[in-house]
Amino acid sequence: MRTRAELLQQIEEERAAWHALLAEVGEERMDEPGPMGDWTFKDLAAHVTFWQDRMLARMAAGPDRKPPAPWPEELGDDDDEENWEALNAWIREQHRDRPLSAVLADADSWYERFAELIATMPDEHLLTPGTYAEMGGKALIEADFFDHLHDEHEPSIRAWLETR
């Protein structure tokens, strides 16, 4: 099992990798459709940050507690995959008119907020297997906190970049 210090180091490494990806995309292309169908890189950044923030809120709420949904009730629950398309469309709409600089600042500050949460989380919440039911008996520290970006979205970003 990794340590708290190793996870904090990984967070810094992931933040550096995010900055490298931003540099590779280039600010001038962040409003072009393509990285996720007709979504722009800005849309994708807001989407990933939203779901990462949701993960932090769930972790901060503590074991067996779920914070209230930050979207309209009629969109349903994020535990139900059938609702994800509607939730993602709502997220995109919420951020569509925000300045790129604000979306990128939110994405960047997520790493700080995540590191702060990990640094201050009680050992029993972070290190004890089975504390969080959604971890399937594993300790929270064993989670892959970056799979949403890397597994679900980075391949399409890379494919889009290759066409540029």
C-alpha cells in the first residue's frame, strides 16, 4: 500500500503532467471542437474538474456519507450511469460561457484542494480497508484518482492532437 507522502507526491506529478498537456494543446486550440466529439478542450477541462470536485466532496463528507448533488434534482443520481449523459450535458452548459482562464484556474486549483484533503484526512479514513463502501474493501489510498482523465479522456485528446 502506498503512503500518504507517496500519494501527495503523485498529486504533484499529476499536476505537472496536466500543465504539460495544457502546453501541448496550446491556449489557441482550447476552444476548438474535437477532444471529446463536438466538445472543446475547455469543455473537457470543466467536465473533468467538475467530476474531480465531486469526488473530493464525497471523500470530505466521510465514510458512508454523500454530499448533496450540485445539480438539479430532476437530473437524478450520479451513482446511476443512465444519468451521466444528462449530467454531463448540464455540466457543459454551466461552463459554456465561462472564460477559459476561469475554467483552467479551477482545474489547476483542484490539485491543491486534493492535496490539502489528503494531507489532513484522518488515517482511519485514508488507510483503513473497507472504510469507504465504494472502494470494494480496499483502502481509499489505493484508489486511482486520475483514471477519469487518463483512461476516459486522454486517448481522445491525444488522437485529436495528432490531427492538428
